[in-house]
Amino acid sequence: MQLTKAALKAICREHNLYMTPSLNDVLYCNSGGFTTLTGLEAYCNVKSVFFENNALTDLSTMPSLPFLKCLYLQNNAIKSLEGLDTKAPSLHSLNVSRNQLASLDRLNLAELSTLLCAENRLNDIESIAVLGKMTQLQTLDLQENELADFDVVLDLLATLPELRCLYLAGNPLVRAAPNYRKRLILALPNLCYLDDSPVFDKERRCAEAWATAGREIEAQQAEQRLSTASARLADPSSVLAEVDESRGTTAGDETI
């Protein structure tokens, strides 16, 4: 179903909006079965567009909306976001959850502070690498995707200094990564909410203590291994004794 001028006028009447398109700063086009974004050209001053629960597959029909700040596209069938950064360069908040996105490539939105992209098909670092350009991001939702490599994702997220809320639950990396919460908290100094629970000061202090203690223990173990190796080199007889003991054990096993 096309988003015609008549359909837009009906929407304006239903929601008590202005009948003069350029006077509206919000549009509610959700749940209409729309397959295109044509017809929005006249709504040149709109700041928020609700277009969830429709049948969009791409944004090729979207006109330039220079003042658009918030765009809600969840629950469509979108496979590509190509062109969005040039058509809506001032976006602050974007919801594209529950679509069919395999990549966020070319989504170069420097002013974006909220990106909700849960339940898509993002599966490797290349599919989300563009996030590194979104240095103003404060809220990022990547739940229920297919991201598996925790270390490379962690390195990417660490480049987002303003990140405060992060949602990664439902990705394979959550189950595979040891000390998942601690490592994310350490990498993101402003993080205050991770997945299903807030990050309190106490948890952050514990993570910092764990990091310090972990490094100390690792250094102690390395020093102990070096000391043991040096002692063995200084006393060749101990090495020979270990070899003889090993041979004796093997012979005993064969006799049995």
C-alpha cells in the first residue's frame, strides 16, 4: 500500500494534526501496511516520524527530511538503510529493531545518540563497524542478533565514550565471554545500564578491583614460572631425575 497524499491527510485528521503539511512536526504512519515513504516531501519540517509495523523493505522512496530527529521503523522488513544518512542527517534517535538488516553499513549519522537495532541479522564486526563513527551514541540496543566474537565487539564499543545504556543479551558472545559484565564495565566508563540491570558504583568498584587483582595474580604466576624454569636450568640433576621418574612410571604402566 502506497503512502499517498490522501492517506497522509486522513492520518492528519485522525490525530488532530495540521492539514497544512509543513506545519506538522510529527507524523503517525504506523500500522498502515505501507510499502513506501513517498508523499512525505511536503512535510519538510517534521521532526518525528512513527512508521513502525508496516511493510517497508528499504528506504529508497524516502524524501529528504533535514529536520528529522526521531525515526521509528521497527517491525518492518527493511534489508538496507542505504541513503538514510543523507536524507535525514540530523537524526538523534533511530529504531530499526525487528527488521532484516544484515549490516549497518553506510549508516554514517554522527549526531545519533540512540540506536535500537534488536532482532536483526547482524553477525560479525563488519556488519556493525560503522558504529565507530557514532561517537555521540548514548543508548545502543543490539539484542537478539548473531554477534559471536566478544573481543572485537568490545574493542569497537570501547571507542564510544558517551555510551550509557547497552543491550547485548541474546547474542552468542554473551554466553561465550568470560567475565562478560566486568569487562564491559571496565571498557565503558560512563556505562550505567547493561542488559537487564543497572551498573551501580559498587559493581564498578568490584570490576576495577577484579582487574587489578587479576593482573597482580597473572604477574605472580608468570614470575613463579620463570623462577621454576631458572632453578631447573641451574640444577641439571633435577631435570635428569624428572626424566628417570617419567621413564619409571611409563615402564610400570607397561608392566601392568
